[in-house]
Amino acid sequence: MSTEEQIEKKDESQTKNNFILEGSIYKGLFFLAIPILISNILQGSYQFIDAYWIGKLSHEAVAASSASGAVYFLILSLGMGFSMAGTILIAQYAGAKNQKMVNKSASQTLSVDLFLAVLLGAVGFFNAEGILQLMNVELAVRSLAVPFLQITFMGMIFSFIFSMFQSILRGVGEVKFPMYIVAFTVVLNMILDPMFIFGFGFIPAMGMSGAAWATMLVQAVSAIISVIVLFRGSYGVKVSLREMWPDFSFIKKVFFLGLPSSVEMSLRSFGMALMMTLVTTFGTVALAGFGAGGYIFQMIFFPVMGFSIATSTMIGQNIGARQLTRVDNIAKKSMILSASVLSIVGLLVYIFAPFLVELFIQDAPESTRLAVDLLRINSWSFAFMAMQFGLTGAFRAAGNATLAMNLGLISVFVIQFPLAFLLSRTTLEVNGIWWAYAITNVAMTFICLGIFARGKWKHKNLTNDTKTEGDVARASKSAQIK
């Protein structure tokens, strides 16, 4: 890269950093959240596209896809917490204007993520059938799900690389470039999916397994692009092989943040698997309805995560810069903004639920009815869900990963699953499981608000930087003069 290009990239990175550390909070949240939201929606469309074409095979195939998704994300979440750790560390070091540690954080967390990808991919590949058996998935569904899952786990390393790439760039405030990569690979997946599922020319028809092969191929493309960009250092952060060599004192810090985050995500994914186990007691029809509703629910969840990640990035950088007053305001305004947007989304979902479900299920009226019930029962709680995840994102960005993990533990094992079990044994039957999701969203929001109001969550600083708000303001003015 030429000197002129390096200066241009540095100036661009500095502008984004100032945008996060100064000026309108609402504008900053939108600047970060919209590209993240688009990226998440596009990434989720991998499953959306798979589900659309798989739905043309059989309702057993839809159920198999749903069960496979629950298992895959359970294993995937064990490693994804370390991507969050990368974002948090990079954001705080970026806020503290420590470029050397930004690069080191990126390199070390990528190294940890690669190790976990190989380990967890192997665990998932060799235990796919056993996990599905533990979930009481019917034999006809399991026979379709096992090969689909095994192919998916083979490509887990590609998924991990791109996920870490996104996390690294988000930490420094770069959110647009990953969005462009996702858009390209989604178009590629749209082309390859029907070709691999139903066959085209020399490509044989592979059914459900074809969807897995197509997705793995496009994820490999995104991983290759990610590695090239990170090693070139094109967007304010540069990874190097030397910095990737394990530094166990630093890896300890990564694990301090990443392990609780991984456990938290695993608990939530495990909670989904537990809920699916309850749903399977009502038969394949209910499981297909849960799967179709779950795909739509996942798409709705993307705006929630968009605001949560944007909040984490802004709070992480401002904590690194020791701007604690702004940290408080970011969290409050994030809650207002995300709750407002998700209230509108909830209303639209309630109105158009039947149409949305019919995109995934045809000629199965009972499964369709159950999926519509799932969406409508939960639509009124979307605003609470947005507030809850925004606040846990703030806690995590401040370095309180263990607190976020404990909240996940309470959510799944103290409220959601026991409530779902009890309500599903009443006259509500399977709808009792749907109600458990909504009630949990409300309860967890009030718990998070109580913790937020106490204010102790924001006083950690992972960079060990003792600068005050005045120091940072003077440093910012000095940078602008330069």
C-alpha cells in the first residue's frame, strides 16, 4: 500500500473514531447500526434462501433444517463469544488511541478463533447424530438433518473467520465493507442454492445436502477476502503472523471476556434447543411451525442485534477514552431508539404474519397456524427484547462479560424454560411455549434496567488507561490541530 493510501485510510479511520467519540449519539448509532442491520439481514438470508428451497422438498426437510440450525448455532455460539471479546478489546484500545494494541488484539483473537473453529467443527461433525437423538428428533427428520449438519460443520472455520473479520472492523468503527462482502456472497448463494439442491448441468441433485454445500462454498469466498483485507491493514487495523503467535498473558484477557460471552451465547442457543425439545413432544407438525416461525423471528432479531452491536462499539470506544458521561447517554438513547423501531416492526409482523409464514410453508395449514401464533404472541414484546439486548451489549462492552453471562443463565434456566414447560402442560399446549418467550423478554428487560440504574457496570477499563474526560478532550483537540 502506498504512503498516500495509508494516510487516506488513517484519516478515514480517525473521522469514524471522532464520529463515535463526539457529536450526535443518535447519528452515531444510526451510522453504525444500519450497515450492521443490513449485513445481519443479508447473512440471515443464507438460511432464508435455504429454507425457501428446502421448503419445496417436504415438511420433513423443513423440520430437519430447523433442528439442524438449533444444533449448529449451539456449537457455533461456543466460539462466537471470542469474536465479541475481539470487538470489545479493539473498541476500547481504539478509544484510547493505542494502535499497536488494536493490531495485537485483532491478531490474538483471530488466532484463538481459528483454534476454536477447528476444535468445535470436529466436535460437531462427529457428534451430529447423537445430539439430534438427545433432542428426540424423529428418525425420518434425523436422517435428513445429519448429513446437512456434518457438511455445515466442515465449513465452520470459514464462518468463524468472517465473523471475526466483522468483529475486528466493527471495533474500529468500520461497518460498511463487511456489508459489501455479505451482499456479494448472498447473491452467489442465491445462484448456487437451487443448482446444488435440484441439480443443474453437470451438478447432481443433492437435496438438503446441496444447500449446505452451496453455503459452505460462499462462506469460503468471504473468508478468503477477509484474510486478504486483514493482512493488508486496509481499514484501520492490521493482522500479522508474528502478532498471531500466542501471547498467553494477552490470551488470558481474551478468555476473561470471551469465555463468559461464549457461555452466554451457548446458554441462549441451548435454551433454543431445550425449547425445541419441548416442541418435539407435540409432533413434526409443531416442529415445522416452530421452524418456519423461527426463521422469521430470526430476521426480526437482526435489528435488535444491529442496535446492540452499535451500542457496544460506541460504549467500548468511549470507555477506552474515559468519557463516562457520554457512555451513560449512549445506553439511554440506544434503548429509546431500538425500542421505537422494534415497536413498529412488531406491529407490522402482527398484521402480516400469515403472509410471512406462507413464504416457508405450503399446504400445511396446522403448521402455518402454529407459526402465525408464534409470531403474533411475541410481536408485542419486540420492544422489550430490543431494550434487553441493548443493555446487555452495553454491560459486555464495559467489560462485564460475567454479568451478561449470568443474565443469560437467569433468562434461560430460571424464567424461560421452566415457564415454557409449565405453560405447555396447560390448555395453551404448544402456544404456552410461545408465551414463555414473550414473558421472558419483559422480565429480563426490567432486571437489566435495575442493573443499569445502579451505574456500577460502566467503571471497568480493559486498557488500564487512567485518562480523564478532560485528558481525552485535550487529546482530541490536539489530533484535530495536527
